[in-house]
Amino acid sequence: MDEFEKSKSLNIYQKLAQVQAKTGQITKAEENKFGKYKYFTEQQALNILKPLLSEQKLTLTFSDENDRYFGSRKKDGEKE
């Protein structure tokens, strides 16, 4: 059975577990000099994840819309 046939017989959780197992550790290549910490970028993560997801016939979708609010948000009709 080839990789494509194996991939067809797995459920999404099994496929994601395989991707996660192959991901390994992402090297923090960027540095925030002000905060004095290292981090990795979204692009670094995508460069690692996309080929692994493709092997399992999975895709990654995301939105760049910022519709999350942090802290409290005044509701219509509420007084400050």
C-alpha cells in the first residue's frame, strides 16, 4: 500500500497526529532585541507544516481578519 492509500484510510485525527509527529521542534530564528527573547515567524511554521499537511492530503486555512477583542468591550447601549 503506497502513502496515498495509507492516507485515505486514516481519519483526520490520525492524519494530524502524523503531521505533529513529523513536525519536530521549530528553531526560533528571530530575536526581539527589546524584549530579549527569540521567536519563530508564521512563515517558518508554514514552511514546515505545508509539505507535511500535503502528504496527508490536508490543507491549512486561516484568516488575517482581526475580529478578536482583548479585555472588555462595551456592548451596544452600555454606559462607560
